[in-house]
Amino acid sequence: MDIHPKHLPADERRAVTVEAVVALASSGIPSEITTAAIAKHMNLTQGALFRHFPTKDAIWQAVMEWVADRLLAQIDQAAQGIKSPLAAMRAMFMSHVEFMAEHPGVPRMMFGELQRAKFTPAKRVAQSLIQRYAERVQARVEQGKATGEISLEVDTQAAATLFIGTIQGLVIHSLLSGDIQRIRTDAPGVFAIYQRGVRSKQ
């Protein structure tokens, strides 16, 4: 039997709140999501919501932390045990795409936070996520250079920036088309072009 959010332990209540925000963001504009809407979605009062999150910014920070933890864990797991650096990068790329397709509210929130002029805790988490992600890609690029898979002429930092930016471009294109799921169809061909750009010609 399902447990009503009112009766959940504190940690589970916070997790359910994060999931509620992600769900709301998938069908609306994240910046317009109010604490009243979150509470209504969870069948709670705003007072009950604020017992676990003192401010709306605290809720958004928790959501960004949820995104960072799960996305990085997913791409790490996808690449685990793959010896070929380029194959590992492809696995990371496709895993990231799958994450966005499964959670369409996430890219909306990410773009929204990064565009905010105010430096919020959630924006800091989002920026940290991009940095940590880039470091993972850079490590694979360097491995690829060492094994001869990736051209020594490739700028490692630029390759990481392009890798992440390519996924962001796919997401924007899919959102503009009104069908986030098309990202799954478009991703393999797009990565193939990226791979040809960095692969060693030898």
C-alpha cells in the first residue's frame, strides 16, 4: 500500500519533493513552479513542505544535487569496464541522452538555473556538475591520445566542451520540436560525427 507523503520519514519526504519538482518541470516552465504547486502535487500544505525545506532556493538546490548525483553515477556506470576510450565516451554520451529522455524536466531546470543572473546555490551545483562532467570527458580524451585512438592534435578541453555542448544542442533541438524522445533517435548519428572529428587518422 502506498504511503501518503504526510507520513513519510524526513529523508524520504525530501526525496519525494525532489521527484515532484522534476515531474512538474517536465510539463511546465521551471521558473514558474511555485511552492504552492509543489505542495498541491504532493497533497501537502506549504507549511508541511517548509518543515523540510526552509526556502524555495533550498528545494531547487536539492533538485540540482539529485540531478548531479544521478547523472554522474549513470555515466560512470555506463563507461565502467570499457577499455576503448572512444567506446567509453560513446557509452557516456548515450547514457546521458537516455537520462534526459527519461527525465525531460531536468534539461529545462538546468538551462533555467544556468541562465539566472543571480548566483544561487542551485546554480553553483549546476556549474559544479558541468565541471565534474568535463573532467571525466577530459580524462577519456587523454586516455584516447595515449592509446592512439584520439588524435594528439585534439584540444582536450575543447573536446570536452564540445562533447557536453553537443548533448545540450540535441536537447534544445528536441525540446523545440516538441518531442524530447527524438533525442534517442538523433544521438547515435550525432556522436558518430563527433567521433570522426577527434579520432586519430592513423
